Amino acid sequence: MDRRYTEDELIAKLFAPLAGPAALGLMDDAALLPPCVNPMVATVDALVAGVHFFPEDPADSIAKKALRANLSDLAAKGAEPIGFLLALALPPDWTNQWLEAFAAGLAEDCKAFGCPLLGGDTVATPGPLTLSITALGEAAQGSFVGRSGARPGDALYVSGTIGDAALGLRLRRDAALRAGLSPKARDYLLERYLLPRPRLALAPLLRTSASAAMDVSDGLVGDLAKLARASRVAARVTTRDIPLSEAAREAIAIDPTLFELALTGGDDYEILFCARGNASEIERLASAASAPCVMIGEIIAGDGETIFLDAQENIMKFNRLSFSHF
Amino acid sequence: MDRRYTEDELIAKLFAPLAGPAALGLMDDAALLPPCVNPMVATVDALVAGVHFFPEDPADSIAKKALRANLSDLAAKGAEPIGFLLALALPPDWTNQWLEAFAAGLAEDCKAFGCPLLGGDTVATPGPLTLSITALGEAAQGSFVGRSGARPGDALYVSGTIGDAALGLRLRRDAALRAGLSPKARDYLLERYLLPRPRLALAPLLRTSASAAMDVSDGLVGDLAKLARASRVAARVTTRDIPLSEAAREAIAIDPTLFELALTGGDDYEILFCARGNASEIERLASAASAPCVMIGEIIAGDGETIFLDAQENIMKFNRLSFSHF
């Protein structure tokens, strides 16, 4: 079509297909959710073009990143997705094609993660594209996994690999590094920045085994400090045990200072959690759930301190602890 | 203080005091809501400076307007507030003083409407101030008031007075009109634009008596058409019965074309609803709840048509049906 969609058209054509029954066809003032016998969890994330993603990123990956950042929070709480609400502020130059790709990406993830659209609001902005997603999830009775339950003696685990997204972001801005990497490593890191992988597959294991958990979104070092403060404990990490992808290792081999970036950069969307019991059994269960985790340290007595030991067992110092979009 | 708040500081000092127990001190990845034996309703609204409000509006009224727009949706569904999540994108020139006033306004409304903060995300934007609120509410079992239940023979009611906010917005931009009004009328209309009055007091009456309801946020004429379409009925309104404030009457006396603006402008945040039964009894119950309502017409057979009759019982034509921020 030659003209842009009206608000009614974009709701009917692009967003209604993503909606669950609770959304009432996106035709009412509010979604109507059935009673929830279990506790519900709710989380919100806002993303701004030029701040949280590049305006030129593919529209479908922008949509997916926004949803997945929220799903990662649900996963970290051991919750299963119920659905989400989307607030979308479109800049003056939006096109039907862009919005179709955005909705198509969102539709793929709604289906892949079992998380339908519950409601939304689309508005115009003279500024950059801005979107905010509120995700709702269902926790199992009595098994919400907070940040404050870590106790001395717990082992500390992290899922997936750390630092890939931060290195991917660096690659976007550092042509020399980009040129120095193998095409495979380059593409892998760039993709990891674009598309988080929310670890919903870990939610059942967290519900049964974790004393505390959080999603790593602002950098492992700073986020572990948050968990330690919330639990009023300290944490000791053996950095050689922190899982790194082959691509991250390749980048760090070129520039060893990137190791610190990997540990303090944001956008990992992996799960950091604490648990008692047999570590190899927990690692086995995580692998069986297709969400590999490894033990990287332990919780000790303290009040928010974090200790990161390098390969020589020396305490590492970081120039900054975490990444902030604020 | 001379420097601006860090993200941790503004959470701890400004937003944590607004948080309910479910927010876990705003220190976790997500809020944890207790099980809800009743159905839950969820709604989201986004507001952009320069689009939905004036950037120079008082910070406390910006906060209140954003929350109240959502509370109005809950009220229209016959729901009681549970709480809300806030996504706040701050422009480069934000100040501590502005944010303190914003949080103070929000705190007043959290208390006044029994709607605590459940979670939030604060980010930086190079663009205008943008905020998005997702409100959650509890509907009574079996008494959710949708838009689709209106039936021929129902009477049509509206709460409060119509058009005040649209006239207040016009006043902001029309110095001649502003000068022509009495100070009292001018101040009243300006205040009605700044501060919606969500009709939560009507929720119990809607639950027991309404066949359909919605909040009037984009103009009475266009919103009634939405309700009629959702219910697959038609509606006939006697425009002389539409409640107008003294201030609105004063403005319309100066410029009779403003009557159309009153009926098609946005931001009323009043409740439009349909009900059977004794009209004077419904109006009495609404007054007793301090949310006066009047009957303005009736639902008839049809498929989305709306008929507005003027004082001479002629069918009115409107240049546009409703106001859109999109």
C-alpha cells in the first residue's frame, strides 16, 4: 500500500495475530487474564534506539531483543511466561515495511517462547524509536527464586557463555578488532549482541535447586555484587572457570584487555544462580535442559563483597563494575 | 546535591517509597504478586512529551496523568487497582528537582488510588521524555465489564462532564479564547487537561449493572463508535443530554464550534457505559459513589452505527470522530 497503516490497521493486521485469548482481540481497554492460583511475576524493560540498540538493526531482531530481555527476567525467577504488553513509540520516519518486520519477529518469538501479546499502545514520537515491554509470568507456589536467598556454602553457577554480547557491541564500533577476527567468530559475537537467548529452559531447575538467581544483563561483575548485597553474603569467583565462547576466546587472544570487558559488559542475558548440593548433578540437569551451566565460584560469609581471582589466584581489580544504559 | 542521582540512588530515594510489598524493594529482577483468585486485568499506556503533554507541564502532573490514564482503563473494566510498572526514558536535561517532583506526584496518586509501584526501568533517551505505565487490576469473578456486551434496549450513560480536557488543551494554544473566558472557567479547563480523574469509584456499580463499558479517552463520538462496533449494535445519543461543565458551556457560548471539539476531543477519562433498568436508580447510585453519571442515549439494533441528535433532533455530522496521538 502507498500510505502508512492507521492505528486500527496496524493493530488488526500486525498485532492482533500475536495476541492471546486474554487480549480480547486487542479491542478492549484492558486484557482479561484468568485467575492465577500461583504467584505471578511482573517485569518491565525499556529500550531506546541509539542507546540499547542501533537504529539500523533489523526490525525483527529489535522486537526479539526487547521481548527476550524480559523473558530472561522471568526465567531467572523460575517463572513460565504468561504474556506481555508492548508500548511502542514510533519515530516520524517509520514505514509499513519496518513495522511488518518488527511484528513478524515478535510473532516468531511469541510462538517460540509461548508468550502471547496481551495488550499494547502505539504512539508517535518526534524522538528515537522507544519500546517498553512488560512481561507477566507464573511462578510455582513457594518456589519464587529471588536475589536474596544465597547463603554461605552455596555454589555459584552461570549459564551459557559470558561476554559475547559485550564483545559483539565492541565489534560494531571497532573496525580493527572486527578485521582481526575470523568471520565465524565475528558473526557469532555480532549475533549474540543482537539476539539474547533467554534461558527459560532453566526455570524448572531453578525452582527446585536454586537458593537465589538473577539474570546477567549489566555485566557479570556488577550483577554478582547486586546479588551478594541482596543476600547479605560475599561471593568468590574463579575467573578461569567463567565460561567463554570460542569466539570470545579468539577476541581476548587478540586483545587481553577484552577479558575485563567480557566480565563487565552488558546484555549477556544469562542466569547467575546459587545452589547447594552436587555440582556435577546440577551441571548435568542443566545440560539435559539444553541450557548448560557451570560452577564459577562459591558464596561465603560477608556483606556484598565480591572477589574475582585470576589464573594466578590474585584478586582482580576492575575499572568499572557494570554497564549502565542510564 | 550538586550531581545528578545515580540509577541506584533514584530507585532507593525516589521510587522505593512508592513500592508495594510485591515489588521486593525494587531490588529484584521482577515483582512477585500473590495468587489472584479473581481474574486480573492488564493495560498499558505510553505518553511522550510534546505529544501527550507539554514538556513544561509540572512534573507531578505528568506523573499523575500517566498513572490516571491507566487507572481509568481499570475503572472502566470494573476492576480494582493492584499496582503498576513504570518505564521512564529521561531526556538529557533531566534534573534531580524534576525527578523529585515527578516521584512526589506519583507517590500522592499511589496513595490516593491504592495503587503501589510494582517495578520499573529508568533509561536515558536523546529524545523527549517518554513514559509508559502498565497497570494491573483485579476484576470480580464473572463481572469483567467488556466493550462487547451492549444490547438493544440498554440505556447509555456517561460519567462526569465531557470535553473539558479537550477545551483545556485548546486554551493552551488559543490566547484569544483564553482571554475571553472567566478566570474560573479558564483555570478549571486547564486543570482538567492536566489531571484526569479516574472513575474508580464507579467500578462497583459497573460490576453489578453495566452490560458494557469503556473509558472515553479519544473523544466521546469516536469511542462510542468503538463500543458499538465491539458490541455489534448501534447507539443513539441526544446531545443536549451530554453533561457539560459550566466552564465548557462558557467556552461554547463564545465559540459554538467548540461543541464539536468537546464531543470529539480526547483526554476525558470518563466512563461510557450501558445498562438496563431504572435510569434514575443508576444515576442515584453513581451520585452516591461521588461519580455522577447521566443517561445520554440508548443502544439500538445495528452494526456499529452511531447517531448524535442535536437540539432540533437533527443528525449531527462531525468533521472528525476522535482524537489520535498516533
